[in-house]
Amino acid sequence: MRPTSIKQTDNNTITFTWDDGMVTPFTIQQLRDECPCASCKGETVLLYQYSPGARRQLPGHYDLKSIEPVGSYAVQITWGDGHGTGLYSWDYLRNLHIKNQQK
């Protein structure tokens, strides 16, 4: 699966339309809060687990600056506070949508 369209459909929503016809809207806040990078979600390296502490919200935390494709498998989102290390893979976004539907 891969998106055929990624559009900001209103001031607060980014909508992904997929090649199978599925449409998955995400609020900008959802995308920022679910940033998959190691500094936001943590990581395990050589049996050492890093868990980030509470996040400080700097000015621009929820300001979307850009969404750029990364190869044919993900997008990289840059935020107004300068954060931009998270790669949102197609699988991650689809699973995030499923998770949101189950709430």
C-alpha cells in the first residue's frame, strides 16, 4: 500500500488517500503526538532501552512546516519547533489509522 494523495484538507487535518481507495484523515496533533522517531518513542540498541521522558512543548510544536517524501516508503514531517527526524512509513500510518479506529 502507498498513498496516491496527501493533502491538507483543512487547517487541522492531513488526509492520505491510498491506492486501495482507503482514506485516512489525521489531525496535525495526532501526527505530532505519534512521531515515530527514537527521541519521541524510544528505542532499543544492544539490549539498552532508551525511553524518552516527558516532552517539553516548544513554540511551534504543532505547527506543520513540511511533508516530504522519503523514497517510496515514507514521509518526513518537519514541525515549527525544528523537530523533523521522524519517518512516517506507509505501514506505520496505516497501523496508526487502525489504532485510532479502535479507540
